[in-house]
Amino acid sequence: MGWFLGLGIGGIVALAAALVFDGVLEGVFHGALGGLFDVWLSFPVVAGFVSMLGFTGAIVLGSTGLGPGAAAAAGAVAGAAAGWATYRLGRALLRDGSGRAPQRADLVGVAGRVVTAIPHGGYGEVLLSPAGQPVKYAATADAPLERGAEIWVTATPSDTSVAVRAV
């Protein structure tokens, strides 16, 4: 039973290492076997397989009268299921296309504050929070705006500048 518990604990340690050293195993075997190591034998998949093999083997060995061979077989089946589930979850997370980067047109209508005063006919700076992330933009306005004034974006002449008006 000690061997099975050692495999289970080793798999958990490997999974923790996979979180810290993401992509190391894939980088070591880059291009080997036509990319097999990039998909099926990724570090998290191997760690999930080994830990489930170990813990399931220990449970089967300790709770039934079956021998180590049957415990290893049950652990291998459970490990394969855990590895497959880890693979599918990883692929689903990598394929997530729901997040879209904010575009210039998304800034129109966003509220913010002036951080560097905007003179008449010149540029100052405003702080906007598109998608919840604060970003500074160069800003121009029809009338001078002092630092701290609340503003509303009316146009986006470029990727790094906006036209604003006072709220």
C-alpha cells in the first residue's frame, strides 16, 4: 500500500509543480512524436493520472481482499479517467473564446476622471476603466477641464486618445 500512497502523493506534488512550472514538460519534449507531448502527455495530465492511480490503488488494496495486481488495474482505469478529464478541461479552457478585447468603439460612452488638466485645443490625460481595468488615455475636449473633473468619452480619434466632455 505504501507504493500506491507514494504514487498518489507524488502525483499531487507533480500537479503543484505543474502550476508553478507551467509548460516545462511540453517544452522539454517539443515536437517529439508529432506533438503528442503537447496534448495527451502534458504535465497536468500525467500528474492527474499518477495521483489517481496511486490513491485508487491504495483504496482498493486497503478496502478489499484483492491483490496488488487488481489494485493497480483499478488504479490505472481511474487514472486514465482522471487524465482524460484533465485533458478535456485543459482543452476547454484554452478554447474559451468568450472574452473579447475592448475595441476603440467600446470606449465611447465610458465615464472617467481627468488626471492631467485638459487645456482648450490641447491634450491632457483621463483615467478610464474599460472592462474594469484602469487605463490612462490622452484626451482632448471642446472646453478646458481641470484635474479631477468627471468626463464622458464622446469619440476615439486613435487607439491611445479620446475626445471627452464634462459630465
